[in-house]
Amino acid sequence: MGMFKDVLKDSESLFLNEMALDVDYVPPIIKYRENQQQYIATCIKPLLQNRNGKNLFVTGKPGIGKTVAVKHLLDELNKETDDIKTIYINCWKKDTGFKIVNEICEIVGYKWVHNKGTDELLKEITNILNKNAAVIVLDEIDKLEDPEILYNLIEDINRKTVIIIANDEEFLGGLDPRIRSRLMAETLKFNPYNKEETKGILKQRISYAFSENVLENNAFNLIADKAHELEDIRTGLFLMKEAGLQAEAESSKKILLKHAQRAVEKLKDFKIKKSNDLDDE
């Protein structure tokens, strides 16, 4: 029976919480971004003193913690007060003014039945938000079809901090001068994690995602090295999840180097497919 001792039973899983490897997961502690979070907090803090907040442009390469740091701050703010509405919108998913306004309606609890246009809905949510204050985050704002809605939000909402997030640090300069002058945003640039920071973040996620001691060191090192090479934590999360699934498919009680290697190969295939899809467009 010894040959079967490292085989998973049907009811067993290597994962404690697979969602901890999801790109939208916000861990309880954000490592190595304390300074950036403190800076974001100083932009929001005036709202707690019945003053207007500062607007902020957050930039840096994909997969280096911009979104997770901002979302963590929103969670902290929600725990601290009910007087400030927090609104997070991903402009990749909500890429028009109407979709953004409709999403804000959902977040603030404004229900509408009859057909209303963007301007009418904007007036309704403005009335709601102006009763207190708001932090509005527009992530991946470079995917927005028309930034005009940004002008409306800045102009119409009295006490707010507007945070826009984009990978391209030149985005702000490309905005319409009317929007840029009213936004008056300070810039916060996120730099890539170094190798030790990359390992530290991925080890933190391991503790949330997997049962204890299931990920072999050589498998982890391969994954961490790849994430650091590409300067993208999301790559590391994908590889850890895929390696775990590869191991489970073999009913292995450990995630071994071969499982991590297969995950890296799948990543290459995924990137090639994505590149081909873009070429077809």
C-alpha cells in the first residue's frame, strides 16, 4: 500500500481557498506597499474632516499592486466610517459614461425603472453623493471610450477624492485640458517589486490558498522567478493555481517541480493564443 500514500483521496484538496489566487482577491495585509497606501490615505483623509479630498493618478506596470492597494484602502475606509461612499469601477468592464453611471446607481442603491439617460441618472446619483462625501476609483481608465464622464463627476460632486488608475504614465497628459485642469491630480507611481518582495507576496498567498507544506520549494522558486522576470504578481498567482490544479489532476499530495513546469508551459501557450487572437482583430 506504500505506493499510494501520496495520492489524494476523492474528498481531499490541495487548496484551502482557491479564491486567494484570484486577481480580484484583496488579502488582509498588503505587503511592501505601506508607503503608497499612506500616500493614498492622505489624499482621502480631508473627507473625514468635512473638507474636500485630493484627486490622485495612480500609475505603474500591470500586476504590481496598484489595484489591490487601492481596494484595501477602500475596505479600511468602509470599516472606519459610513459617511463616505466608496465607489470602485473597472473601466475595462464599464467602458462608457452610461455604464459607469448605471454602476454607481447600483452601488449607492438608486433604483430606476423608466428609461433614463446618462444626464438624468448623473443628476440623481449626484444628489445622493452630495449628502455626504465620496471616494470614486476609476481603474483601467485608459479603456474608457470617452473620459467626458470624468469631467461631470469632478464638477458635480462637492466633497470627493477621485482616483484614476492606468498602466500608462502618459495617460494624464493626454486628457482634455478642461478635464486635467479640474482634476488637479497628484501622481503616485508604483514601481515593480524586487525579487525578495515578489517571493514574500507569493508566500503570503500560499498561506491563504494551500494546505500546509504542499508546495515544494523548487516548484515555488520556479514560479517566483517567472513572476519576478515578468514583473507581474498576477503571473505568479496564475502559475500557483495552475500548478495546484495539475497536481490535483494526478491526485498528488504535493505540488512538484513538474507541475510548476507544466503551468509555465500553459502560460506560454496562453500568451501565444492571446497574441494570435489580437492579430486576428
